[in-house]
Amino acid sequence: MSLSPLELLAVVLVPVLLGVALLRLQGVVPRTDPLGYGGWAWLQGALGFAVVLSLWLWLGLPLRAGALALAVLVLSAALFALGAKRVTPLAPSAPERAFPRWERALFAVVLALVALGLADRILIAGSTVIVNSDEGLIWAAKAKALFAAGSFGPEFVALMARPGVVGHMDYPPLNSLLQLWTFVLGGEILHVENRLPVQAFGIALLLLVASAARRRARPAVAAAFVACLGAVSFTSYSMLHAFSDLLVACALFACCDLWQRFEEDGQRVWLRLFATTVPLLPWSKNEGRMLVLAGGLALVAALALRRARLSPRRELAREWPLCLPLAASLAYLLWFNRHFGFVNDLLSSQMLSRGLRVGLTRLPVIARYLWELVSDSAATNLLLLLFFALSLVAPLRALARGRMAFTLTLLFALAGYVVVYMGTSWDVEHHLDHSAKRVFYQVVPAAGLWVLLAIVELLPEIAARSAPRASVALDLERAPS
């Protein structure tokens, strides 16, 4: 059985309506940022829906689409009403009239073409069922176990305990819960349509990328940035599968963009939205917790060195409640795995002690693979290479006030991936071949944003330096012979 057109719409629409309500509660409306709004609505709604569905499973309520959708819609209406009076003004941006019409048209055409390319991948994916690799053996398998059990009760425990039913049982539940929603709508386990809520993160990422680029750059430059990220091979590849790496990449990009918006104009709406978006990272994949740690260390360093907009003493005391969504998420996810006895395979193999014993001997292999990856134009469009190059050429700019936290987050994240491969219990080359392209893709969009910000800053300086030379050359041409 396949989902009807109305049910397919409900897969995305019900979480989006919850996201709209959550955004309104935080003072975000469509005019705050028309492009970014759609991406934020999906991210907020997907996570909010997963929380509601988790509560539903803990209460052991029947998995009926009508009842679940009604509960989410009622909750959405209540949250929307609560936030009705909290509306933020439109964030300042470059006026459209300041740029030629052809540039604005070019940006719209490029955005439409990339969107059509992603939609084409969604349609192509409809010809294959989810049975193998991580999408079938981990994410879809856990969704099937939840659907068969109907709750987090004894039957779920028994299913998860069976050998070979679900791989990596400790992996976070967001992907599987969204797939479970498609099963609930269909009334049975599906093998194709359950990719749709995961693929929706690709569309959300496109909207967020377009919004971030258009906010900082003129339309022609923004169009080039959108096309560049759209051409990264794993962006298209991820739309054909239900991997969680796309969720992590989308969440990390959103967090970095929102933090930079706060650094740029100081509007607290970005800080609120950042605080409620960060939990997507640990809910998406285990690497998300490492990225939270990387970002946390980077932020602490930036605050300690006074390279961030927040004041370490005055404002932090006022803003600490914004840490609660992340703290609650981390506490729940850790408790969840401990409650069911799910253990991470890397930690169970004593990764740290292994790293001390043999990790250094693996560094040459990891470094060679990483170089091949960052220099592969198809895999990363050289965005990681540009990030490294610009950071080395202008370290003071990379670590300047307003940019330090972003730079260190990316550097700490990349270092964290290297540490994981140093301590893996697998053969390191096999592990790199199996996962490195997917894992390092998680930071490629965010690294692309960093590169865009650097280029946008450099262009006026380059133009200013070249202007006097052009003026001198013109004067020489006009001088009498």
C-alpha cells in the first residue's frame, strides 16, 4: 500500500504547522526572513513532532494517524495563540532595489534549478525500496520495531534484543521517529515513502543556504554559493537515501548561521532560535553530540577572550535559560540509552585507550584520506580546502571578534572526527572508506558559509586596493606624451 496524495502532504505538513507555531512562540514570522522561515519551520517542527511522538509512545497511546495529527494540531494552535503578540521586526538586509534586476532574476533561477534537482532525486528515490545499508539496517529498522511494538514497552525491548533486528541501537531516534510517522499514516510498514521526511531536510537546507547567502551577499554572489553547495555530490546522494548525515549537516548549518546573525546585529530572536535549533544535533546522530561539544568549547574560548558579542558576566546570567532545551535533550537521550541498555560500539571498545596505544600510528592514513577528500572537487567543491587555506592565510581575521566561535567550531569538529577514526575498533581504512565522505559532509555546508563570509569581507578590500591602480593607469593614459 502506498500513501495517498493527502497522506503524503500530511507527512510534511503536520510537522511544519507545529514548526510554524513554535516559531511564532519565539517571535519569528515569515517576514523575519521569507527564505529562512520555511527551513526553520521544518527543523523546529520535525524536532517538536519527534518529542510529541516520543511522549505518545511512552504513554502507550494507540498509533492512529487521526488522533496523533489532531493532538499535534491542537498543540500547534495553542502555541501559535501564545506567541501571537511576540513578533520581531524584519531583520535588516540589503534592499532589493540596490541590485540590477538581472542579478535578482539569476538568483531566483539558480534557486529554482537546484530545488528542481533535489525534487528530481526524491522522485528517483521512489523507484528503490529501503532494505540495505544504514538507512535500512539502522534508521528504518528502528522505526519498524517501534511500529510493531506500538510503544516503548516490553515488546519494544524484546524486539531490540533480538540479534540482527536493529543495528546500532544507541543511535538517536529523530530519523526513525519521522519514518514511524509515515508508517502510522499508512497503517502499515512502508519501504519507500518513509524517506520523505528525511529528504525534506534537503529542501530545508536549500532554503537556509539561500537565506544565509542572500542576507550577506549580492544576488549574483549568493546564486553562485547556492549552486556551489547544490553541486556537492553528497547533497544529491543524500536525497536518494534516508541517512541522518543530512540532518546533522542541516542542523549544523542552521546553528552556525543563526549564531553569526546574532554576532552581526545582536537581535535576540536569533539567539532564541539558535537555542531551540541546537538540540537537533544530538537528536539526529551520535556525531551531533560531538559537534555540540566542539561548539561549546569554541563558544567558551570566544567568550573568555572577549571575541563574542555576549558579555561573559552581564548577559550570560540573563541568557542561561536558553541552555535548557539542549540540556534537557542531552539528559533525555543519555537516559534513554541507559534505560534500555543501548551502548555505543566505539565506547564499548574502549576507544580512548585504543587511541593512546595505536591512534598515532593511524594518523598518516587518516591525513592522506582527509587530503584526498578535501581536494576532491566533487565531494566537497573544495569548500573545506578553502576554509583551511583562508584560515591559514589570515588567522587573525579567522579568530577575530564575531568570527572566532564559528572558526573554532569547525576546527574542533574536524579534529573530533579524526580522533574517532584514530580510536575506531574497525580497520581504519575500511572505516574511512565506509563512512568518511558521509561524516565529513556534515560540516561542508557550514564550512561553505564560513568561506562565503570571508569572501564577502575580502571583496570590498580587493576592490579598494585595485581602484588606485586603475586610477593611476587611467591618468597615465591621459597624460600628454
